[in-house]
Amino acid sequence: MSRKPTNIELGVVLAVAVLVIVVLPCLNAFTADGNWLHISNFTINLYGKYLCYAMLAISVDLLWGYTGLLSLGQALFFSLGGYMMGMYLMRMIGSLGQYHEPIPDFLVFLGWSNLPYVWKPFSNFAFAMTMAVLLPGGLSGVFGYLAFRSRIRGVYFAILTQALTYAACLLFFRNSLLMGGNNGFTDFKFVLGHDLREPATQRGLYIITGIALLLVYLLCKWLTTTKFGKIQRAIRDSENRVLFSGYSTANFKLFVFVLAALIASLGGVLYVPQVGIINPSEMAPDKSLEAVVWVAVGGRGTLVGPIIGAFAVNAMKSWATRAYPDLWLIFLGAMFIFVTLFMPKGIVGLPEQLRALKKNFSMPKTNGGKIIETVSAPTSEKILEESK
């Protein structure tokens, strides 16, 4: 295949990245409030949240779109990363909380007078970030090892990941876990010595999130073009044939599952200081289902599609929850059904669908009005042959 489409895609992505990472923050920082070019602090903060959601969507697509693994538990790894960052941010509040005690307010409310041992290391930012890698990575590694070695796949894998997420959600709702219960963590003050209430701090977090998303995209783009990526797609198309070709599919799937968990965790780490709260509702099963809808709407198996889908669906959610708050879930379900039936390739695949429709309508009729056209799609055998 020609590299031209890939080069065009990378060029467009880099151009959009410059707009998002450089131009928008400059319009926020260096234009007056009344100027029509001005980007408000609220908008920067909102776009920062969407960028974090885009990382979650890419993690879903890396599993579902490229490997054929529908995971309904990515919101769990997103939330675990957010909780690790949240524990650090809670430690940075110090005695500035509502109770003016040197421990988090919810611990004072629960009757604690001293900081629990498990909380003490989280005053160190490096330790919190290490845990944001080790906890989601370790959990996904253990779960993935057990699931893939048992050859669990298809709908059973989706159900297991959803059950894992639901169990973790119920666990984090318990006050005895000392993770804030149903209220979670909020009222953050500082991150690395910078005031989170300052527009400059939020702008900096937004830029870091944009850079992180770009690096995640480039990493996944590179990975999917390597031999590993070809085997990954072959597993999606026909795992049994890949097994018969001598590849250990369990190892490939485990690697992708752990990588996707780490990408989701990174999104959660950057999400919490920008949104200002993390609670168990962020890891509820419906959050993972929403991420699946983002990928389907944008176009799974494309990397660019999940980013577009995350922005489009969440922008619609922001509008719908204001205009029609009781109908949002109906809109979301209707959108998923519509995309599944009429836009199977999502927004990214819409131009190709329109070209195909135009070609079908403009094609001259032969053989008694019937045209038989054979389109050869790459099979798993071809993909495996190319990977050797």
C-alpha cells in the first residue's frame, strides 16, 4: 500500500496539534476578554477534559479496533490513574481544608486524627506517578494473564471486564477503603507548588495534556505499522489462524491490554487536576460504555477516529445535558444505533462511504442491469505473510 494516505494523515494531525497546543493557549493568554479571538479559561479547561477523554478513547480503540478485544473496563484504569493523582493533590492541601487539619477532610469526618500509613508516601509526586503506572499496569497484567491464558474472548471477555469495573466501583464507594467514599476527592489547591485556581496553571495542564495525547497517538501509530501491529490485526480477523501459524496470541493480547490500561491511566492522571474532582462514578460501567460509543462514532481502527469521536460526543453531551438533561441517555443510545446501522466506519469513514454511494449510482449497468464486482479484502493469511 502507498504511504501517501498515512503521510497526509500525519500532516493533518500535526497541523491540528499546533492549533490545539500552541494557538489556542496563546489566544487565551494574549488576547483581551472582549476580543472575538479570545479563548476563555472555561473553554481551555473544557478542551483539556476532552483531550483526556481522547486518550481514554484511544485505549479502547487499541483493544477493540485493532485487536478485536471489546473491553468494558477501561474507565477503571482511567479512574485508578486519577485516584493516584488525587491522593497527591489531597496531600498538597495541607491544613487549608474545611477542618484546618493536616489530613484530608474526609478522614477528619471519619474520625481519624492521624494520617493513615498508606497515605504518607503520596506527598511525593514521583511516588504518586509511579503508583499511577504500577497499579493499573499490575491489575491489567494479572487480569489479562488469567483471562488470555484461559482463552476467554468475545462477549465473555467484555462481560468479565465489565464485572471487574463494577466490583471496583462498589469497593471504592466504601468509606472503609479510605478513598473518600462516594464523594471521592475534591477541593484541590496546588500541584507541584502551582495554584490550580490560577488560569496559567490550568493553561499549562492543558498544554501538557495536548502534548501527551500527541505522543500517545504517535506511539500507537508507530506500533500499528510494525510487525506487531500486523499480527495484532490478524488476531482481530482470525485468532485461530494466527495460533496455527505459530504465534502466541495470549502474549500479544496481554501486551496490548496492559499498554491500553497505561494510556487510560495517563488520561486519568491529567484529568483530575483539570476537572477538580475524582469519585467512584468515573469508573462506573456506563463510563466505559460511553467510551465505546466515542470510538464507534469516530471510527474504530483508525486512531484519529476515537479522538474525533471523544470531542464530538462530549461536545454534544455538554449541549444536551443543558438543553435536554432528561434525554441525554436516549440521544446517546440512538447515536450508537444510528452509527452501527448506517455509519459502520464512523465519521472518519464517512467520505469513503459517500464515494462508494456515488460510484454505485453513477456506474453504468451491464449484463442485464447487474454488475458483479469483487473487492478483495486483506485476510489474516495475507497480513501474517506480510509480517514475516
